[in-house]
Amino acid sequence: MATSSSTAPRKIREERETTTFRFGQERLNDEVLLNLVRILAGGFIMGSPEGEEGRSDAEGPQRLVSVSEFWMGQYPVTQQEWRIVAGYTKVERDMELDPSHFKGGRRPVERVSWDDAVEFCQRLSQHTGRNYRLPSEAEWEYACRAETKTPFHLGLTLSAKYSNYDAREVYGLGTQGEYRRGTVDVDHFQVTNNFGLVGMHGNVWEWCQDHWHESYKGAPLNGSAWMENTSHSKNRDCVFRGGAWLTRPRDCRSAFRGHNLPAYRRRNLGFRVVLAPQ
């Protein structure tokens, strides 16, 4: 992986003068680079407090989770990036070159299953010699929150000025806004969280590694994925996070958890990658 400058990560000054982001890039072909953000190790309270609007029991009990350092895609995987990696050598399953309903090279790829997303990561890993995979639920929420404790990393409510969701509905003291009825380019809003990530609320749901569990009782505390290794695990629901273009704002919260079968595909469901330490 090359950093965004020749030897050292590039520092970018945001509205908060103390905030700097560390970027890296993975070259997918001669023209396209996959942008990555370094997420430093840390601890956070995972889940939502009982008084949070829209909360479900699946978002608790809250607990302190420690997360090791990793790199994460700055954006959800785009259709352009998908097509390139789909052309790499097959690992376990075929990949459709153009699965998305809403077309556009910079739009997020959608209509991809958990199985498809895993194959993408496996091909990218095989091609680069590095360890790409889906984020664990804990990694995803830690990266999304970016040291915030509010329902959204943007604050107490969500606005269509900064996110793509069904803004006909309102969360908290928010206001109604534009309902776009489809995906937008991953860099449409040019708004980052404190870690430098873009699009964590809305546009497309994002698959995580984990199998679905009804609560966090018994969940790992070290940030790893909670997977079941049984004869039935291949057909067990997997988790997705973050909300989508057709989602009401309460379901775009940092703590909200969705799930479906690993073969499930919809035009509101994509993913972003994690580059884990070797």
C-alpha cells in the first residue's frame, strides 16, 4: 500500500484545527486507487444508551470494547472499484461485473451479498498480498462514531444536507429534507467524521463480518468479529450497518444493527473494506 504522499501519510486540516487524518492508497490498476484511512487503536462504549430515540434491545447491553489499529476504506466500495477487482483471479465464487441498480462509476456498488463482498476481499487480498476483509461490527461502530457518543457522528440528528436517506422522516429536533430515491456518488457530500471517513450514515447499508446475535450478551470485547463455527453457520444471518438512501433516519444511527442471510442482495446494500495488520 502506498501512502498518499511519497513516504509519509498526508495530513489534512479540517474545520477543527486539531484534526488530522492519515491516508493510504491501494493501486487497483494503472488509473484507479482505493483510498484508505488509518484508524488508530482505542476503546469505546459500543451500543446505544437506553434513552436513545429509536433504540432496540439488539443495541445492548452497552459495554467497553477495545479495538486494535486498522485501515478502512474512506468510502464504500464504488462500482468502478468493484469492476476492477471482479476482473482479478477467482478465489471461491464468480462475481458479476455490474450488479448495481443505480449506475455510476463513483456511486457505491450495491445489490451485492455478504458472500459477494467476502469474495471481493479475498480477490483483493490475493492480488495485493495484504489482508483485506470486511470490518467487524465493533470496528465499524468504532470507526463510525469516531470518538462521539451522540446518535450520529454528526450530532443529535441527521440532515439531508450531509447524508443520503429518507429525509421525509425526522429524527429528534431535525427537519425534513430531500429524499433522493437512489444512491449518490460516494464523495457527494464532502463531509468527514473525526477519523476522515465519508458516508457512514446513509447511501448504502454496509456488510460486516459478524453473524447476527440478538444482543451483545457474550460478545467479544477485543473488537473481533463474532462468528459461529457450526454446521449451520453458512446460512446464518450476517450484520449490516449504517442505513441507506431509502432508510428512515433512526435506522442510520451509529448503533443501529440490521441483518439478513449471506446471499441477500438489494439495491440499498453495499460494503467497505478493512485492511488489517499482517
